[in-house]
Amino acid sequence: MSGGASEALLEGSAADPNEGAPIAARSPLQLFWGRLRKDKVALTALFFIGVVVVIAILAPVIKDVVGAPDPNTQNADLLDDFGQPSGPSADHWFGVDQRGRDVFSRVLYGARVSLQVAVIATAIAVFIGVVVGMVAGYYRGWVDTLLARVMDLMLAFPVLVLAIGIGVACGGREGCDLGFMTIEPGLNIVIFVITISTWPYMARIIRGQVLSLREREFVEAARSLGASDMRIIFREILPNLVAPIIVYATVLVPQNILFEAALSFLGVGVDLNTPSWGQMISDAVDIFDIAWWFMTFPGLALLFTVLTFNIVGDGLQDALNPRTSK
């Protein structure tokens, strides 16, 4: 092979086939979506969550379309001669309970209660935890020590014992007047108990993140330019906490759904006339051997809802992780 041909061959092999092609920049949102859409399991779980949310919002419409009765409508004619509930049928897809109430209708409305409590309690707990964690991690010193001890104190309480105590104390008709707020019976008690029980977990995670971020170069640069502490905390540090906040919030939601179900199961949750998955499971304990459907359907609804939220949380964690391969 001649020298000219060899040089041409080497130049051709060394040439980049993509040379001259434009380099497309991708935003963090595009990178996030690119990773998430590769996780088919997480997308399936996210679709299921969307279905549950739609069911919760449109529960009255779905009930009317399928011809199911109201969730609190009692019908003694649906009980047998011995007063026992009847099982699934064409008119009552999930059967009826010991009071003749339609289980399918109550499962639909139970989704409303579970999601409402979980979303509101999670939002409040995340807000409190993020603010307290950022303040503790940024200022350190006696501020960090004081807030950290408050977190430890809250975490030391047995959650269910605390919840039962507050639920019993504030479960009366007038609730509890704390001076700056009044805790009314029903959903408000459940939301209050879940909030005060879960915000320290978020605060500890955010505090640890802020302790690392406050030593980074961009914080030092903002401080050298005369930025105030509040601007550094909320304009410089907070945007870098979006990923852990989103991930841990998705973990808190199923945890709070289970909290609500546990409180309702123990009888200190929502009002007895309000359909709740935990309350339905509690009512079915005594008759499970003869009415399996009364516990099975709300139990499955609770199981799949919590499971899908956990799967979505894992998927979001992988998609938001900058070390994940593109």
C-alpha cells in the first residue's frame, strides 16, 4: 500500500463520523424525563396513581353511572335471614357489609379520604420540615442544636400512642382549642397527628443536605456579593433541594396513607359515617370468616395504592439522580 493511501486511510479512520453535527443541549427536565420514561414499571405505577386520583375525584359520578347506592345508605333487605351480609353480585359488585351498605361505593369514597389526608398532611409536613431543616442546617450553632433537639423529641414519641391520645382527647364535639388553632374532630385530627409525627423526618434530611450545600462555592460567592441569609437560603440553596424534597414527599404519601388507615382501624381516625379503607378493614375483622369481600376489596385498594406510590418514589429517585446513566 502506498504512503499516500495509508495516510488517507488513517485520516479517514480518525475522522469523527458525528463531526459537524450540532450538539443539542438538554434541560434538567428533559434529562429527568429521559431517565423516567425508560422505567416502565414506574410509569405503570404512575398511571395507576392517576387512575386512583380520577376515581377519588369522580367517585359520585362513577357511583351514579354504575347505579350503586350512596356509601352510607343502609338496606336491611340485602341481609339474609340470619342478618348476614350478601356477597358480590351484579347489582353490588363488591357485596355489602353487615349494615347493608354497598362495599363498592364505600371503596370509591374511601379513596377520597385516603388521598385527601395523605396529600394535605404530606404538604404541611414537607413545608414545616423544609423550613426548619434549612434554618437549622444553615445557621448551625445554638439554632441547629435547639431545632435538632426538638426533632429528636418529636421522634422519641411513639407515633400511634401519641395519635391515640390526641384522637381521644380531641375527638369530642368541640375538639381541642390550642389558642392559636382549633383541632376539630374528624379529618382535622388525622391530618394534625400525621403532620406532627412526620415533619421531623423531612427536617433531618433537609438539614443534612443544607449542611453540605452551605459550604459550596456558589454559596460563598453569593455571600461575598452581599446577599442576605434569606436570599441565600431560599434563592441559592432551596433550588438544589428540589430533588430530595420530591423523592421524600413521594415516600411520605404512602406512609401517611397507612397512618390514616391505622388510625381509622383503631377507631381514632375519621368520623364513623365517613368511608375509610382502614375503618372498613376494622369493621370486617369480626365477620371476615363469613364475609371475606368486606375486608378483601378495601385491603387490596390500600395495598396497591401504597405499593404504586413506593414504586413511583423509587423511579423518581433514579430519574433525579445525576449519576444515573443517560
